[in-house]
Amino acid sequence: MRTLIAIPLLLVTSLAAQVKINGPMPGYTDMLEATIWMQCQGPCSARMEYWVIDKPDSILRTAVQDSEASRAHAMDFIMDQVVPGTTYGYRPVVNGQVVDVGQALTFSTQPLWKFRTDPPDFTVAMGSCVYINEPVYDRPGNPYGSGYEIFNSIADKKPDLMLWLGDNIYLREPDWGTRTGFLHRYTHSRSTPEMQRLLRSTHHYAILGRSRLRAQRRRCQLREQCARS
Ligand SMILES: [Fe+2]
């Protein structure tokens, strides 16, 4: 009987361990709040644990979120127990297990400098026009995307933040007309192995890409809702 119980438990444990993630990726950060985005490659429950970088024994935790297929299992975690001008370590916990992504994870809050000191220096990385090849849906001929090592080159510069200037993904014909297509393309790009270290290494801010704006316009035209949106 013990063996019969143990086998399903082992199966559940091993299934939980198999859920892979994209990111995590720090997003905006302010003085009393910061966000971290993460996407599970399938259904999951997840939270973030974080701590002041030199106080690893005092763990802070976000609420647990259940991923939703309607968001392609992507989640935003709000870190609301932070103070200004502080660096935190953090780690994702997926299905109750800490995920080791193979690199140290940190985020920082903005310092309260006004009326106190000069504005602090900071380094910004900027980039755009990210086409990740996906042969089954790409146009025939030479692949449009290449040079994915640029993501690690940017990470090596250790910017304080990265600004994605637009065309952060490119929609193709199968992606244009539906939310399912959108989610497919965003998920495919965010799954790029060469992009993961950069996603995890700094805070990211994005401008809505032209291709997405075009797709939104086309969708509203199809639904005759342009006047209202
Ligand atoms: Fe572009």
C-alpha cells in the first residue's frame, strides 16, 4: 500500500519539476514597489521570494498566483515590501519548488535622492527589431533573424535598465488576426534561450511595437470597433 501511495506522489513531484519558465524578468522599479514578470511553459502556481541582498535569512514573499492559459501562463509579481535605494536577491518558486536558473538574480529599487544628493548616474541599454526565427511560420527563403548573441553582449554591459524601443516581436501571417496568434508569437520570442540571461539581468521597459499596433488596428477593423477603441 505504501508503494502504491508513493508512486503517485513521485509522479506529481516529477511533473511539477518539469514546468519550465521564461525569465524571470524585472520590470519597472520605483521606491516602494517593483515588478517581476515570469512565464511558465504550461500551467503552474508560482510566487517570488526576495530579500535584502545582505540579509538572505529574512525572506519576503509575494502571493501565489495560478497561471492562466488566457495569458499564456505569464504572470506579473508585485514586490511591495521594499524600501528605496536597495538591492534585493530573488528567486522564483514554481509548484512549491525553488527554481535554480543558473545565475544570481537581483533587482534594485530607485534611490530617494531629491533634496539630498545629486541625481545618481545610471546606464541604459536600448534595442529594437527583434525577429526570432520560427521556420514553420517564417516566409520561405533565408531566415530573417540572426545574431542572437547580441542579447548576451548587452547583458555583459550590465545596464541598470533596458528600453525596448519597438518591434520587440514581429507578427507573421498566422499571428496577425487573433489573440492566440499574439500569445504564440510573444511566447516564442520570450522562450529564446539566448535572451534569458539578459531578461534576468536588468530592469526592462518596453514601447509598444509597430507590428503590434498594426495588428491591433487590423483586429479592430475586422470587428468594426475602431471608433470605440
Ligand atoms: Fe523594426
